[in-house]
Amino acid sequence: MLNISPQNSVTQRLPEGKWTCLERNPLPAGNRMMRNWLLALLVIFIILLFLPWQQNIQSKGKMTTLDPSDRPQTIQATIPGRIDQWFVREGQLVKKGDTIVHLSEVKVDYFDPELVGRTENQVRAKAGAITTYEQKAGALAEQIAAMRAELILKKEQLEAKVKQVELKLLSQEADLEQARVSLSIAQRQLARTDTLFQQGIKSRTDLEDKQQKMQETQAKAIAAENKVAENRQELEVTRLALRNIVNEYNNKVAKAQSDRFSTLSDRFGAEGELNKMQIQAKNYEERSQFYYIIAPQDCYITQVVKPGIGETVKEGDPIVTIMPANFELAVEMHVRPMDLPLVRQNEEVRFVFDGWPAIVFSGWPDLSVGTYSGRIVAIDNNIDKNGRYRLLVAPNPDDRPWPEALRPGSGVQGIALLGHVQVWYELWRQLNGFPPDYYGIGDKEEEKKGTKAPIKSLK
């Protein structure tokens, strides 16, 4: 009865052809519907496996700006001071150049309200001293030139005097020679007269006349010798004066040059002091402008860091934070190093902004609702502290604009779109943990042609 043994099977005892009801009895309607549904789902699943799927990389990011000067920033105090008056409120829109806050001085060295004017007066006085030094140096240069010209004249004068004395000496020597000859003649005449006087030929008067004449001639010879000696002495004195005049004027010129160089040294020192005073005066003038902290651009006052009146701030302390009024938004997102080769400049990225509802089909971006498009404009070369690379994405000009209410710092979910593959391949890749394909179909064609665009990076 249990139909266990094939020798004793129950089916062998049943008559054939008498149980066709079992074959003609159809399945229940519910079972048929389940079968049809399963077959339909199987066909749909098989069809879906061969549908195109766009690979992507998803990453969290935040809103920022393309221009670094358009990002939120803090205004610091350039000089230490005390807050005197606020001219703005938080949330207020200010224009470029508008005054935000006024500071007063806290250092003793800058308390004088006329500090800039008095320093400028010192600069003018020092400039006048420099002019005086220049005039004195010029006068000494003229004096040196005059001394050199006078030396030339003195030398010419003494040289002429030397020649004059030499000529006079020649004349005196000729007179001396003549006096000596006259003396010799007078002596011979006296000797002859004395001999004739002894013989009684000449009278005593003749003898005395010859003696007187000889005395006169001797006196003239002595006078001529004295004149010659005097002229020789005068010649030596003149030559010595000629030598001394050069040394004397060289000493005078050297002293005048020393005075001139000393004056020039004082002038250069005064110029150095003048430059220091000019720098100091300019620093005082610039410092006086730092008492008023002004807006560097059109911006909103977001937060006042030092609100108290009379509160002191140090150099470099933050006073107020601002947000530029005009900015161009961008998205800052980060990708893993293994995904970096998959992204390129100018590739499309889809975004879901925080606060804007969206329905996302990552593999079929065209079917997504509420997403926004962007283009990669730069890729950072440096890895961050979290081990990721930064991408900067700008709005896509060919797609709808981003919401105007977006502000820097808000959260973003980014989906970087890659190449197209089939669904079965994507499922197989996901199950095996393989990364997305490095090349898409279009990339392979560009690689063959050698026209693939290079990756640009942030500098």
C-alpha cells in the first residue's frame, strides 16, 4: 500500500487509461497567476540586465565659491587699539569702503594728535640741513679750485722772480769782476806811484790820490761782493719759497678737501636720517588710516567678534566676520585615491542639495528628479588629512541654474557620472568589489585617436 518496493508497486495494479481526470484537471487560478507573474518578472529581470547603466562615484561635499576672495572671511585689527564706535549691525549689507568700526590709540608713542604734522616738520628741517651741507660742500669745492689756481699763479710768480734774481746776480757778478779789475789796476798804480815818490819823481799829493783811489776801488769791490752774496742769498730764498709754496698750498687744499669730505659725510648721514624720518612719517600717516576699519568689498556683516565699546584689541585680533555679497558658487567634494583616475576635468556631476527634495536614480541620471548638474573645473594634486582628493565643481551652464538660496557651507551629495555599462556587468562588479571602469566607451575611442583631454588640477 505504501508503494515502496518496485516489485509491489500499486501503479502496476491500476488499469491503464482510466485516470485521465488527473491530466485534464487544470491548476488553480492563483497558481496560474503566480506562475505568470514569476515568468514576467524573470523576463523583466533579464531585460533589465541588458539595459545601460551609468557608473558613478558618490561623495559628500559642501558649498563654497570659485573665487577665494568670495568666501567667508574675518577682518582683523591691523594695529592695537580701543573700540570707540560701531557703524554697522550684524546682517547689514555694506558697500566697499564703508566704515565698520573706529579704533582709538592705546600706545603712548602715538598719543600726540599732531604727530604726523610735527614729523613732517622734522622732515622738512632735515631736508633744509641737507641743502646747507650741499652748499657748504660746493663752496669748499670752489675754494679748492681757487687755491689750485692761486698755486699756479704763485708758482709762475716765484719762477719769474727766480729768473729775475738770477739775471740780477749775473749783473752783480759782472760788476764784481769789474771792481776787482779796477782794484788790481789801482793797486799797481799805487805801487808805481809809491816807487816814483821814493825816487822823488812823484809828489806826495799824487801818492795820496792813488791811495784814495785804491781805497775807493777796494770799497767798490767789497760792495760788489756784498751785492753778489746778497743776490745769491735772495736767489736761494726765492727757490726755497717756490718749494714751500707748493707744500703750503697742498696742505691748504688737503685741509679744504678734508672739510669737504666731512661735509659730504654729514650730508649723507643727514640723508639717511631723512629717509628714516620720511619712513616714520609715512608710517604714522598710514597708521592714522588704520583707526577706521573699512569694508574691503560689498559684503554682509555676519558676526561681530569684539562687540564692546572701550574693549581693547591686539594687532591681528579678529573683529568682525563678513560674507561677500556677490559670489559665484561651487561645490567642494572629496574622492578616494582609487577613484581619482576616474574623474577628469569638465566631466558632469549631479548634486542633491540639503533642503531640496530629490528622487535619485544613480544609474539613470536622466530619470532623476530634483538633482542639479555641475562640471568639474579643477582637481587638487595634494591629498588632504582624511586621505582624499578635493574636486571643485562649478554650475553646468547647459543645465538649469542652481537655487539662489544656496549659501557657502551647506551640505551637498555629489554623484560623479562615469562611463556607461550594462546592468549585469555593474551587478557583477559590485558583487566582486571591483572599482568602476577606468575607461568608458567614448574614452576608448579618444584613447585610440590620441585626443583624450588631460586632467587639470588646482595650482
